Amino acid sequence: MSPPDDFLKTIQRMSRKDLGQLNKSQYSRAERRMINDELVRRSDKRKADKSTSKTKSRHPETRSWSLYPELLGSVDNKLKKPFTFYNVDDGGLHSLKEYDTFVTGDFQCSKRCSSRGWSSGKIAISIRLYDEDQYNARIYHQRCRRCNAVRRPTLDAETYGERISALDGSNFGRQRYLLTDV
Ligand SMILES: [Zn+2]
């Protein structure tokens, strides 16, 4: 093993505190650089560990929004012409029009949480119209005020259907792309 490798192994075995307290004037330029690199590597790793623990381990089962293709039935009977559900959440990227409003529903929290759940009349929904009479709607989840977990609501099918039926109206939503004659 060459001396620089030896040196690297030595500093990799040192605690972060000891590493930070090394008297750098005692070392060669190459060695000082290795010490610095090692310190940077460890602080990057700490930052990465912190951010994963925040987003992953705390509430691993939760997402911030979802589609409700299962509510298709409560929409169909309110529409004048048939629409089909576009079961891809593309963030509205390929939609022709989009409309934001609210629906009502109930949230339940986990058994470990002291909250029994809550009802909301202001669950955000983004309804999107796609080509060939297709649509979808992104429903935004809410956070429990007790434990801060994100929860997916059980929607009131009636209001959901009513909101979606706005698709039939001629002034539904805002145009995503303005096509102009060239
Ligand atoms: Zn909770």
C-alpha cells in the first residue's frame, strides 16, 4: 500500500471531531486536501441522511395527491356525453384545459394517532380535460394536525361528480395551449 493510501485510510477511521481538530500546518498540501475532501464527504453524507429520513422514514406510506379512477360511476351519470378517464397523472402536461376547485370528504388517521380524523369541505382538486373527451382529476391529500402525517381522503362522491361534470360546460377551465393560425 502506498503512503497516500495509508494516510487516507487513517483519516477515514478518525471521528469527525478529531478530523476537524487536526493541525493542518503539520501536513503536506496533498494530505491537507485529503482531509478537506473527507470532511466535505462526511457533511454531504450527513445532509443526505437527514433529507432521506425526513421524506422517507417518517411517513413512508404517504403521497401528496392521487387520482380517483374508482369514482368514475359518480361522474358518468352527471355528464351529458361520455368521457373516459385518463389514468395517468402527468401533472396536466398534455391536458387541453385545467380547472382548480374544491371537493368535500373525510380523512382518517392511523390508529397510533390520537386524532379520530377530520372532515374537509376544501379538498383541492385539479380537473383536467384531455384530447378525445378524456379527463382526470388530481386530489390533494391533507396533513393531520395532530401527527403531521399526510392522509388520503375518502371523497364525497356526489360533490366529486358535480365538480367533474363542469367538463360539459363550454367555459370549463382555462386553455392550456393557445393555438394560433400562422
Ligand atoms: Zn394523525
